[in-house]
Amino acid sequence: GDAHHWRLFKPTGIKGDIICNGSLITTGSSNCIISNEPTMSESVGQTIKRTFTNATSTAKVADLSRDTIDPTPSGPGSILTTDHGVKVSDTDNWLKVSGDGTGPFLLEDQIAREKIHRFDHERIPERVVHARGTGAHGYFKVFDDSASKYTYAPVLTDPSRTTSVFVRFSTVQGSRGSADTVRDARGFAVKMYTEEGNWDLVGNDIPVFFIQDAIKFPDVIHAVKPEPHNEVPQGQSAHNNFWDFAGLQPESAHMVMWVMSDRGIPRSFRMMQGFGVNTYTLLNADGKRFFVKFHFIPELGVHSLTWDEALKICGQDPDFHRKDLNEALENGNPAKWTFAIQTIPEADEHNFDFDILDATKLWPEELVPLQPIGELVVNRPVDEFFPETEQVAFCTSHIVPGIGFSDDPLLQGRNFSYFDTQITRLGINWEQIPINRPVCPVMNHQRGGQQQHRIVKGEINYWPNRKNVGPPVPASEGGYAEFQQKVSGIKQRVRGAKFQEHFNQAQLFYNSLAPHEKAHLIAAISFELSHCDDPVVYRSYVTNVLSKIDVDLAQAVARNVGGPVPIESDVQVNQGKKSAPLSQIYYMPTKPMIKSRRIVILVADGFNAVEVGAVKALLGSAGAVSFIVGPRRGEVFPEGSAEVGVMVDHHYEGQRSTMFDALFIPSGKEHAEALMSNGRTVHWVREAFGHCKTIGAIGEGIAFVQQALALPELSFAPKLDRDDVTTSYGVVTAGKYGVVSAAHDALTIGAGP
Ligand code: HDD
């Protein structure tokens, strides 16, 4: 059942046959190192990709198999046909009148016409926001029934259940083809296929939102999206309209701080927190109601790119986050999050100095602690992007019994918007599309509409009916029950009193950041405001917003962007409050790990192959993915071997240091000299160092690193003694024979901030 995987590379002098389940895979005559490190790489010997077995199957994956076709050479789907099933023998030539030359095309060629028609209609409207995204399957499970104090929803209380999920991560601003690593909030939308129906938790990687009332959504989105006259910029909020709006709509101040922090440029979708953002409610078996916020905390910690990396990767690999997710899953590294809730009893609703229904406010964990109750695991890539990731459709209004809404004015508007948008994007019967259909039975008297797939027998399509016995009949138990809430009031267009305060939590967030995080945030706002060429915009943002948050922040940004530098007495007093969980540092895994990290080994001809083999094996054993980059994508020859080379994954120009989390350079005199004399490889080291990445080097590799960095104060020096390992500024160096301990050191500091 479980697919196993070996990489073969040579030469090392280890000889032997590799046998799997009794079949000979290769013989020892070719000198191979064998490592069970999984990788997507096609080179460096042979790679057998993992297949997805029962371990990654869920009820939803099984349900989708009803519609999944896997054409095989002799099975169904092996022969090309038209959509009406007629076999096609020529799909390359339009039917023509043949004579001396190429004659006129014939419109009668219905095979060609069908092909073109289908192509012309391949696209559907992209999502009006969150158009760029990627999705995968997985499951959700609770640890125990501890949440039954708050809810009777089995998905949140029954530990014997494994609920299938589909998760889609996205950016907000850019269109479908935009780059992954732009500065933006990230969508974190989870569809849970529960036995009681689908529950869509449509969240972000940021716990608060730009606006309080859904009626402002078209305004904030128009402001951030490309400007109407020239459709510029793409995947950017760095333009006049966004900052104009943000300056005039101070309720956005808190979320703007988050997006401008390192949260706006995550290293990976797998390294982001997820937040339901809105306030929902839970209803327990005794009829008591609790307000609730939902959280996902990543196992790998919360990590970001640097801004310089993010900008470069936009061009070097616009699909960086998509590939990162799939690479991890295909290499058997599922992404995991702890699922936690914050709850507030109904009676305590008004006991806070902020309104708990205001989506521009979070609930500080010091006031409302997180209760971890379950786990979300994403472990299976999609089979085909369009039918799954593009057609998946979420609705905040889709909840299950035991979970309810609150009067959060953003959530109430969302509940209208999502269903509506799916009608435009996918048509009224969008819930019958395989990726969207529930895994529990669905039956009602809704009928017709475009793309109706369900065929319901019988003469009755209404209720009540003369037969009075259905089916379907209304459920006598288990039906969705709204909480019986008493409401009274005056119909008017207003917001509650506490909704008027906008800066306390923006201050709380800023104060809670580590010094480097504050520096990044100041640089990010400065970058964005520098892209605004209308002085009204950057001046008013400093005066109207930043001056209400913090004097250092406002002054630093004002100086950078040419805004009016406020004097201290004009700046609103910063309350000085902090909350540790608002800094990313809070989420560093207690035990550093490099699971699924991408580590590059830089080589030239004459490198030490034993070191490379040992380091690769060590990295693999810690779950990292390693790649060799050399002067050519072909054989590169190790020290003392002019005939048998090692196949490398990429050449120096094919990838950049920005694609990797750490860099290793083995020893080898000729190799080190070649690296030193090549501007591109010198740049590799400088850039990796500048991005605070761990660099490991051995023997002559150290001299190369030292020369490339030209930093005499680094305390490492070429040492050739066994076991001699030093670490300085994130550079780990070892004597020629200290490779194992050096690699080990690199592993333990490799997951640093
Ligand atoms: Fe939204 C998509 C998250 C407020 C209207 N939103 C969308 C997606 C995410 C969010 C993750 C992508 C879903 C997917 O992957 O298909 N949206 C949020 C969060 C919000 C929020 C966390 C604040 C708490 N959204 C919001 C408001 C409105 C919308 C206030 C409208 C009043 N959102 C939409 C939409 C989208 C959408 C237009 C576009 C595509 C879609 O729904 O399916 O209806």
C-alpha cells in the first residue's frame, strides 16, 4: 500500500542491490548511495513520487472518485472521443477541401468546432476577491469532547469522527495569474464536509478585518484593487487609492498594521495562522449560547519572508506558495494546525472595552484564553485544479447545528454575499458540483436551474402535499435550530458606541512586536506610501492614522516618505499595552525543526561527494528537502572522479538563494576556487546571508563563504580538525571531518526567526 521511495546517486563506493518487495530495482555495480529522502526533484538519480494511499483518503476524496477519471492505456478513457462520445481519429487537422494546396476550411467539421467551442468557454469569472489561490484536501478531528460545554455540534465534540476538509489559501488583491508572495492578507478558507452538512469557515491569516460593516466591502475592495482608469497595480496595495481610503476610514488602522507587518508576506501557507475573524456563536445541549472565535495555529510556527525575498520571488517564481504546498504534500509532509476556540458566555458580552462583535477587534488572549480542541491536517493535493480548487465555493452562511451566527455586522453581510457570488461564478446549482456537494444525504423540493444534475423521481416537488409522507419530509430531530434570541430596537443606520474607537488595538499590536518586526513594519508602510504620488494621501495617512498609534512609528514613516513629521505632543498617547501572542516569535516551535524546509547544496566540479551524501542523508532524516545546484544541469564531477559525475537539480542561473531556506557548501579545493571566481555563486552566498539564512560550510567551502561575505568579524575560520564546529551569525562551519556535527548544528538552528 504505502509507496516507498529511494534516491540513487553516485559515486560513493557503497555497493549492493536494492530490493523492494522481492523485485530487484538496481544492482550494486553502479556504486550508489541509497537514501529514503523524499523529493520532487526529477534528477539526482531516480525519484519515485509518493502515491496517495488510504492514509490521505477521506470521505470526500472517496465521494469525488465517482467523478474522477484516470485514463489508462487500455482502460476507459484511453481513446479520444468527442463530447458526444464518437471516436476521433484526427485532432490535428481541420477538415479542408484538398486540391493542389491547402483548400478552404469546412464549417461542417463538427469535431473541430466542438474543440474550439469548448476552448472558447473554458474560463469562468474569477473570484471578485481572493482570485489567486491554491487548495488541498485533508481532515479535521477534535481531541476530546471538551467543547461540549459550549456546543452540541458533533464536528466539534465527537473525537471518534474524522471530518473531511478542503482548504483553499489565497491572496486578496491580485487576479488569478498574480504572484503568490505579494504583500497582502491571505485567505484561509476551510470547507468541512460534516455528517450534518457542510460547514464553511472562511477566514484569513489575520484575525481582524479592514471594515466593521459589510456595506463598506465594495468600497474597501475597489480602493485596494487596481485603479479603474489604468488597471494598475496588480497584487499590490501600494497605490494612492488604497492609502487614501485607509486614511479616511480609520477603522482599517488595525488590520493595515497587520498587513504591513511580516504577516503580509508569509514564508508558506503552511506557516500561517488561520482565523475565522468574525464572531460566531455556539449553542450547547442545555440551550446556553456562547460567543466564539475560531483559530488555527500551525505546527511549523509562523514564519515570513523578508520583503526583499518576497519582491524577488514575485519574479523568480510567482507560484512559490502553490509549489511549496504541493511539494510538501507530495513529499509526505502534511501541513498541520491546532484548532482552538475562544469563548465568551452570552452574559459577558458587554464586559469588554471593545465590542466583541466588531471584526476590527481581536479578543486578547490575556482576557479570553485560547482553548485548543482539535487538529486540522492538509495532506492531499488536488487531482485537477479547475474542478476542485477553482470550483470550490465557500459560504459563511453554511454552518451546522450547534453553531450559529452573531450580530457581527460584517458577518451578517457576508452571509448574503457569498451565496450570491457563487451564482455568478458557477450558476445556481453550484452546490451540486462534486467539490461542493456534501458527503451527507441532500434532498429537498428545490428544482431546476441551469446545470441541474439531480434526477428526482416522483410527482411531488412541494410541501405540504397530499401524500403528506414525502419523502422528503421535514426532520423530526436533528434539524437546524436557531437560537431564540429576543430582539427589540429602532430601525436605523448606526453602529454601536464601542465601534467608534479604532486605535487601541492598533497600538496593542504595534507594541507587541519584537524590534525587528517593528522595523519591518515601518519599512513596509514607507514602501507603500512611497508608491503613492499624491501628497494628500501620504500626508494624511501619517496625520490621521499613524499619529494616533505611536510617535516613533509616525515620525519614522513621515521622515521616510516626506510626510509632516508630527511632534510628540500632537501624537495620541500610546497606552503601552502588549499581548505576547501578537508577535510571530510567540509561535516558534519549542523544538526547532526543519521539516519540509528547502535546503540547497552549492557545488562546482571538484566538490566532496561524501560530505554531500552525508549532509543530504541527515537533512532527509530530519524531513527537509535538499537540492544540489551546480554549474550545469547535468553531471558535475566530484573530487578525484573525472568520469562519473553527480546529476544536479539545477544550474546556478536556474534558481536563486531566495528559493531556499538554507545553504550548504561542501569542501573541495577546485570546487571552492570555482565558486569564488563566479559572480553568481558569490551572490548566492551574500544574498542568503543578507536574508538571515543559515549557511553551512566545510573545509575549503569556508574560505569561499568568508571571501564572499568579506566580513572579517565573523568568528569562523577554515579549520581542518575533526569535530571542530563553529557558529557565527548563522554561519555554521566545520573542519573537513566534522560534517556530521556541523550538519546537526545547522539543523538545530535552521528554523530560527
Ligand atoms: Fe470575503 C471570498 C475571507 C469579508 C465577500 N473572502 C473570500 C475568500 C476568503 C474570504 C478567504 C476566498 C474563499 C475561497 O477561497 O474561495 N472575507 C474574508 C474574511 C472577511 C471577509 C476573513 C472578513 C471577516 N468578504 C467579506 C465581506 C464580503 C465578502 C464583508 C462582502 C460583503 N468574499 C466575498 C465574496 C467572495 C469572498 C465576494 C469572492 C469569491 C467568493 O466570495 O467566493 O463573496
